[in-house]
Amino acid sequence: MLTSTARPPVRKNILIVDDNPDNLRLLSAMLTKQGYKVRSVISGAMALIGVRAAPPDLILLDINMPEMDGFSLCQQLKADPNTSLIPVIFISALDEVLDKVQAFAVGGVDYITKPFQWPEVLARVENQLRLQELQQALSTLNAELEQRVRERTAALQAEIEQRQQTQLRLEYLVKHDSLTELPNRTLLMEYLTSALDTIHQDNCKKFAVLFLDCDRFKLVNDSFGHLLGDQLLLAIAKRLQNVCEQRVALLSRLGGDEFTILMLDVVDIAPVLALAEELRRAFVLPFTLANHEIFITVSIGIALIDSSYYDPVFILRDADTAMYRAKTAHSQRGYCVFDASMHTAAHNRLLLESDLRRALEREEFHLLYQPIFSLITGQLAGFEALLRWQHPERGLLSPLDFVGVCEETGLILPVGEWVLQQACQQLQRWCQLSSAAQQLTLSVNVSTRQFSQTTQLLSTIASILQAFDLRPGQLKLEITESAIMDNLNSAEQLLKALRAYKLSISLDDFGTGYSSLSYLHQFAIDELKIDRAFTARLDAADSSRTIVSAIIALAQALSLTVVAEGIETVSQRQWLSANGCQLGQGYGLSYPLDATQALELIQKTTTSRFS
């Protein structure tokens, strides 16, 4: 019988590879505190030297690094017999399905998305080290069995069985999620490969993949903590199992709050949609955890797979694309079936995002200035700064074509700061060239994302006002209703702080969102802008006139200025003026102008009026 002598625990060696010194310091400090021996390097080349000189027990590896990225480094390590068994955990800000699939394809054993949570990092590191210990124990056990097989034939069978059980357990851990014990990505990819082989042998067969993402799960995690978040994931997995039962070939957890369902032998889309509808209904009821009722919905992407598919990676890509469409479309159904146009749209969006990241440094953005006139006197009252992108291949793009991507990626923060700086710099130039400009206002839009970054926005405003020495009241910030309602806790203090800088606050697109009377009274707002959707229907003499009249009356009661957007006809302008709207803008008064054209209009301000 095999025996072992108890030994003191060995401090495991961990190598961290990341070109970000802050990440290196944070991870190194945390792991060292847990008793690990930690080394840190900032490049792939240094990592290769360090690993070959003193192989670590585990590597934490970033992806985006200069000269040699994480994928290339991992491939080299796995190609070397001396380093191929060292487990590699990727830690990256990249969160796309293809990035994660590639990480596993080059030999990674796990994938952690930045910004990471320390308990998650520690749990995954400990899990992989435990797996490594099992593998090392298995290797040791094999060596001992080979030596003793010649001595004790009777004991051989028991030892073989022990090895087999250990190996089965190891294989189970490799192919199953450690939290829910559902099949994981590794096992899913095996099933998808097998299903593809089947439909290529019989072109009449199809199968379906449902990609599920839990909406607002991050909010639950951030609000109640990761322990309750894990309990919620277990409850979600159980509810999915109850719905699927024997009807599906595989229910798996990809990671985080993402699950997949594989349905084989699908004749048409009907049973797949029926399952999606049943899944949606299953999440109507709340989850009760730790005396909390938590409501979670799911967004479901569906890919119907035929013999035109050859790679499991593309199956997951398309199902994920459909899920993203279901999530962003805010459909009541909560699910969406993939079609080829979605892939084209996703590809174009990815290209657009890539181009956006270089647009600022390439100076492809510029501003136009939409004149704002007094509807009472007809004289110029100010301008609104409008962002345009001169794309090198697609030509001139309006904000409708790219601002949504800016908001989602966070690029709206540097772009919005650039707009503020450029607009104020231009206003200063006009004031230096024409005294008439000192009586005008310049309106600049502030996005929801900018408005949520209170400290950064105030700092930007302060530095810009100091740099360009604008007169009080000249700069006007346009903020949407949704920006205020999404940041109710900080909105009141932020608006007061902005007013302290002698800025005017304009509520943009009023009437299209919440239109709450309470916040008009509560918050420091100077102006309401009537959305162009109402202005466009004034000629139709329908309910839009009633709505606009009510907005104007409300503004007058609260001593707010009213600006009408999108004025295109003389009759619209006349009706608005007759009903008390003070200011207006639109193609019917003037098209947006470049800085030179705007200066010419300013210099004629005593005589310039709309026609």
C-alpha cells in the first residue's frame, strides 16, 4: 500500500506578466499577502527568460502587450516541452467571445476579465494550483505504480483503480464549471464539434444554440456582493435545468452570467422559439436569496446551425451577436434569431469602434455651429456646437452614426472633453475678433456618460473656463432628461456646482423622455428645448400643437427660456413666435455653419436676421 510522509506546505511560485505597472503592483501585493512567491515582468520577452530560468507553478498573463502579445507568449510556452505544463490564466480587459475562445485555443486554462475582482482572481488561482497538484499527484502515482507492479501484483488493481478515479475527477473538473457544476466551455466545444460532424454527414439535419446573458447581473453583484451573486448564479442554473430537463442535449455555463443551451435534431425554428419563450417566462418570478427578492431577466440569442457552418467558434460568435441584438433592442420577447445581416452590422460596428479610437489623434473631428435666433426680434442669439466626423473612407458622419458607439465604449469622455475645449476656444476667438460675439451664447451637449462622471466633468469645466476666460453666461450646457434621471443621486449637486461657474443649463429634447415636473422645480435649469419631433408636426395642426403649447406655458410659469429645435418652415416659426417661444433653430432659419461662416454672421449681427 502506498504511503506518504507529511510535509510542510510549499509556497507556490507565480509569475505575473503585464505591461501595466499598476496591475503588477496590485496583483503582486495581493498574492504575496496570501503566501505566494511572486515574480513580475512587463514583457513577453522577459517572461520567456524568467520561465526558462526558473519555471513558476502558474502564470497570470495579460493579452495586449507591445512587441509580443499574450497569445504569442502562451503559444511559445506550450510549444516548449519544459514549460508546456505550466498553467496560464489570462487577465485582460478584452471581453469578446472570440478573444476568450482564442485564449483557450492557444493553451490558456482560464480567463479573467478586467477590471477584476480580487476574490475571483484568488479563487481561480487556487483552483488551477489545486488542479496542478492533482496532475502532479497523478504523475507521481503513475511512477510509483510502474515500480511496484513488478513487486505486488495483488495491489496493482487497487492502485490502477485509484489512478483512474483521480483521472476521471480531473477530467470532470476540466470540463465542468466549479460553481454550478454545469458543463463548461471546454465540454460545449466538444459537443459542438460532434454536432457539426453529424450534420455534415446528413445535410438534412440541423441543431440550435441558445446564448443566454443575465440582464443587470453586475448590478446585483455590485449591490449585494459576490457571495450572494454566486448564490444567484446557482439559483439561475437550477431554474434553467428545470426548464430544459430532457429536452436539450447540453446546458452549459460559459462563465460570468452567460449560459448556453444546445438543442440537437432541430427540424425548424419553432421548438427553439418555444423553448426561448418558456425560458423568458421562467424568469418572471423573482429569486429569493438572503431575504431579498431579486428580479433577473435574460437576453437570448439563437443560432440555427446547418451544414454551412464548420467551426464551433463561429457558432458561438453568431449566437452571441444575436444575444447582443436582443439585449440592445429592448424587445419584450427578450430573444432574437441570428441572421447574416447581424454579423455584417457587428463587423461594421467593430470597424467603426476601431476607427473612432484613432479619430481624435488623426484630427478627423470638427465642429459646426447651428445659429440660434430670437423668434421675437429675428436677431442672432447664439450657436449650438455640433460634432461631425470626417471619416477617411465613409465621408462626413453625423453624431447619429457614431455617438452610440462612443457612449458604449467610454470614448465619449475624451471626445466630449475635446468638443467642450474646441467650442470654448472658438468662442474666445470670435469674442477677440468681434465685440458682438460677447453678447452671444454657445450651447454644448453633455452626454449621459459625461454627466455621470461628476468629478471629471467639473474639473474639465473649471480648467476650460480658466483657459479661455469666457464671460458669465456665455457657455450653455445641454443635458438630456435621461442623463438627469439616470444620475438622480448626484444630479442636483452637480447642476448646482455647474451654476456656480456661471453656466446656463439647458434641458435638451424636452417632452420625449420622462418630462417630470418635479425635477424642473427641483433642479437648477434655465432653459427647455422642444424636440424637433414636435416642431416637425406643428404644420399638421394635431396634438403636437397642444403639447408644445403646454411646454411653453410650463416654461413661462417657471421663468424658463424655451428654444424650439428643427424649425424648417415659415409657418412653424410664426406659430412658435405667436405662442410665446422665445428662441429657435433649424434649417428653416439657418443651416449649420463652419467657424468662418459663423464669424461672418456674428459680424453682421446688428443687421442679420432670418428671412
